[in-house]
Amino acid sequence: MDLDLDAATIAFRDEARDWLRSNLPDRRLASFDTAEGFAEHREWEARLADARWSVVSWPSEFGGRDASLLEWVLFEEEYYAAGAPLRVNQNGIFMLAPTLFSHGTEEQQRRILPKMARSEEVWAQAWSEPEAGSDIAALRSTATRTEGGWLLNGQKTWSSRAAFADHAFGLFRSDPASTRHKGLTYFMADLRADGVTVRPIPQLDGEPGFAEIFFDDVFVSDVDVIGAVGEGWKVAMTTANNERGLSLRSPGRFLAAADRLVDEWSRHGRPREFADRVADAWIGARAYQLYTFGTVTRLAEGGQLGPESSVNKLFWSHLDVALHETALDLLGPESEVDDWSGGWLFSLAGPIYGGTDQIQRTTVAERLLGLPRGDR
């Protein structure tokens, strides 16, 4: 791609930078893993949406700006550089929305996307189960046909944002005779419907960043099925490929952290023993930026996200860990009183969420390198 931005793209980036500079909250919002913080982040999302910065790459009819993917990448860079609040509806905006654009009906898009853009409705993931973590195909939750829809039964766990979210999306086995990837259907469900029980899971800090969701004969209408019945695995791969390959972790997140690390290294007298690690982190963030420019160019030319997303996910998740560990070693006890220690703890989850390293490496080995399929 041409790395020289045209005038229109520069104007878009500058407008985003100016708006963020003028509209950031005057204090840090409470954690969105608390009821108070969740409400504050909803308000921030509504403010973003009022100025049409919430979902810039979406069509304007759904609250976006019809921006290109390149402009979205640049907006993300400005967003993280400004230190703007984390996105409470990231499961919806960055995972479910791309799925609806690829597999949803026009009715689903009109009904769901505008409320998602304003975070009037916040979405949680309902993927993992007690015996089916990253190996989602081993799931046991079921969907049984009934008049006008389906009855969902089963248990989901490690559901991000579910403690306070409004809806969830996930896979259920709709063909009881099927196994593994076949006979699965992709559903959306109201977390306040009869038969739904949400049980928060306290983290080490006591905040419920996750929850268990129990489905007990929960009715879901046919209009809340995404894609064809029994073809849920195909739909789910769209969600997973976007999560791993582009939308969930944009380069802006790592560029901002790498620049901050360089600043810390300079502030501490540029110690030589950390020079290589700081340089590696900065180069890694820039390399991810350039790789992403290539990805959005390929998508703009009609390409699709595929199993190469697993390489991407392995790269950014380990870059995040290395970057934060360098900061902790550089700062020593000082890191305990700023955001670095919290960022490091969160980075440790990167090689787990969105599919563990083992799942990603298996995908790379079998689907990209063509190595023999392992035993399951």
C-alpha cells in the first residue's frame, strides 16, 4: 500500500485527534467491571456515538461514518494515543458486528446495530463452557426446536462483560446426533429473559470481569439465529477471525504502550541494559502496524480474513506480554503504583482469550503449513 496518506485521510485523522482532545472525560472512569464503571462507560459510548466516532467504519445508516478500514486503523491510533476509555461494548462492536455484516439479515442489522453503536445494548460473549474452553467444538449446550424458535439449555463460562451486559451471542448444538463442528447454530440471547441466570465470577481484584451464564429452557426466536441452522461453526469463524486478525486488538493499543515505554526508558536515563528490549517492543509495535496496513489493503481489495489470523493473534498477544514485562523490570517497585502492573496482569491473559496459544499453533500447523492433523 502507499504509506503516504492523502489529504482526506489526514483530515479525518486530524478531526479525530481534535475531537478526542476536546472531549475526553476530565477524570479516569471507574472500571467497567463494576456497576458504576459500566454505567460511566455506557455514557462515554453514547457521547462517542453522538459525534459519530463510536463505529467509524460502519455505514452511516447504523451510526458510522462510512470510513475506510485504513481510517479506522488511524482512528484507533488516535484513540489509544489520547488515553481514551476502554470500549465497554468491544464484544459487540468488534466481534458480533462484523459477523452480522457478513451473515446477518437486513432486519437483524437494522434492529441491533444502531443500539449497539450507542451501547444502549451491550453484548457479552457466550463461547466457553466448563468442558469446552478454547476447543469450542466440544461444547454441550443445546438448542431444541419449539414453536417459533428454540429452547436453549446449558452453561457458558468465562463470559466477558456478562455480569452487566444486556445480551449475549454464542454457539449451541442444534443437532443432537452431530459431533464437533457440525450441527451447531449461532444464537443471540437476551440475558434478562426467563430462564437465564448470570453468576458473576470475581477476579483477583474482586471485580466480576467474567460471569457464568446458565440457560434453562430459554426461548429464542428464529429471528435471533445468525446464518443457517446447523452452520454455526462457519459463522463463528467469522467472529474468531475478526477477533484474532484485526478488530479486537488494533495496532494503536501497542503503539501507544510502546511510545510510553520509550518515554519511561528516557526518563530513567536510558539504561543500556534495557535498550535492546525497549527497541524490540517499539519495533514489534511498528511491525504490527505495517502488517495491519497490509491486511486492511487486502480486505479493501476483496480479500477475507482466514487462518492467518492465528499468526496475528500469537504475535500481538506475546508482544503485549514482553512489552509490559520490560516496563516492570525497568521501573521496579515504581511499576506497582501506576498502570504498568495492571497492564501486565491483563497481558498475561492474551495468550489465553480468543483461543489459547495451543489452539492458534494447531491452526497454523494444520491449515497454513499443511502438517498432518493431530489426534483429537
